[in-house]
Amino acid sequence: MLRKNLSYILLALAIVVLLVIYVLATFGERRAEHIKKAELQPFFQGIKKDGINYIEFEKDEKKIKLKKEEDRWFVLLNDGRWFPVNPPDVEEALEYFTNVEPAELIAEGKEKLEKFELSDKTALKVTLAKSPEDKSSYKLFLGKAGPDFRSTYAVKPDETKIFLVAENKNSFWQRDPDEWRDKAPFRYNREDITKIAFTSANSSFILERDKDGMWQFTYPGDLKADSNIVVEFLSRISGMVAISLLDGGRKPEYKLDTPDFTIEFKVGNEDVKLIVSPETEDRKRYVENTHLNQIYALSASTWVGVPRTKEEFVLKEVPKKEKKEEKKEEKNAKTNNKKVQPETKKSGK
């Protein structure tokens, strides 16, 4: 009997010990999971795209600087000019860094930073801020590629926890400043354009937008402009994209010294002038934006169908004969409508 009771007691103790081990293991796993989740939070908590107006990439002695002015981004070129950035490129950078988060904690320790190219001397240093002077900026160091080359290592400055980031775009961020440039020779907000002046060997004319948003000829002043055609023209020219951007100034083969036509725009408080060459033997037209001091090579077919003569912008008057026919048709339609109206019956007494 005593042996039997002792067996029960030992069994009970074994069950209690197993329960304790299970509870401790479960607690440990949950705690480890909690710690892991805390460690794998996005690098930049609370960051928003519209709060970022300055981005900088730095590696070795090379710096890429991007800044936002009003609603447009610019890149600092090697010659000191601030040039418009290709919008999809800066949008890609904002999307990436406002959502970047670690996929895995790889290692910890200051002595290990060099191994992953995350030291101050070897890392690609990224800064996002409201302005270049902003002291509360967001910073991140990016290192070498991960084992699959599609990932990369990352660490926050002054920290020692080294993480793996699933997506590696380091080579994209480190492109030369010239490669960030927008290839559109004329990318401006249509609502900011108030004046367009065309000049060619055959004629010249000026269009201006009035207070009601309608376009009018101011030279010559005896013509009426078709505002729809002006809007179409601005849409077409704003959507043009060059084959390439050409540096080093004008060359004889560009034919910009004897242009086919020029277009001058009033954009806000700025004067923007486009000089457009004749079509060349290689079926190109070269365009110089004097405001940006940049020459673009465009396919000649880009300009096919784009209004650029005075006659194309004139409002076409409807001939009197057509007007009379329209009025006659309207009158007949009204008469027919009356004929088909149901007659109202008089109510009997």
C-alpha cells in the first residue's frame, strides 16, 4: 500500500515538474518572440513622405544631394547646378526609406560592423530630413549585399545591432548625380503657365491666360484663341521625354543656332525658353531649355501632331450656313416634340 501511494506521489511530482518546464519554455518562447518583434520594427517610426524635403546619400567622398522646392525635387550636379529629378526615382526613394524594416537580426557588436561594411568609413550613409539643417533627421547605414545579393545589411548610427534588409537597392542610390536628372525638357504645372510666345521664321504670336482661365491672343490681338487647343498643346509638350541629355554645350550637328522655332513660357515668376532645332538627318530634334541650361535629344516623331502654328490655335468659327441648318433642326425638333405630346381630355360635368 505504501509503495502504491509512493508511486502516485512520484507521478504527481513528475507531472508538476513537466508542467513547470512547459510553462517556463512557453514563457521563454513568447518573451523571445516579443523581443524579436520589438527588434524588427521599422527603422523610422512615424516617418511620412510629405515631411521629407531633403535626402542625402554618402559613401567614401561621394555625395548625392536631393532637395525639394515647392512640389519639385532637384539634384545637385557636379557643376554646382540644382537640376530637376526624374519624379519616379525620388518617389521610389521615399517609398523605400519610409517603409524600410529589418527582416532578421544578424549580429551585434561594434567590432562586427567592418565585416558587414557598416562602419563609418565603409557604409552607404543615408539621411532623410525636413531640410539640410534639420538636426532631427532620420539616418541609416547600409552595408554590403546579403548572401542572396538581393538583400543588404543595415545598422542605425551609434548602434551595434546588425540587421538584414530584404531589398537591396544600394547601387541605385549611388548613381552619379547626372543619372538622377529628369529627361523631360518641359515638366511644369500647367496651372502655373500664364503666357506662351511662339517665334519662327514665318510668324510669331503670343497667347496669354485671362483671369477666367481662358487663353487669348495678345499678339496679334484681332484673333480668337481656342483654349482647348492650348490645353492640348501644354499636355503634349509636358509629356515629352528625351532620348538622352547632352552636356558640353551646343554643337553644329544640333542645329540650335538656326532653330526651327522657339517657345517662351511664363511659369509663375520664371521665364522658360525652349529652342527647337529643325529635324536632323538622323530623325531627331534637339531642344535647349535655357532656364535649365540643358540640351535634350528627342525623336522627331515626338513633335508630330503637336500644334505650333498660329492657325492651329485660332478658334474656328462655325459657318453661317451650318448655323442656319442647326437652328432649323432645333426648330423642327421642337415642333415634333409638340406633335407627340398627349392631348389632355376635358373633364365632364
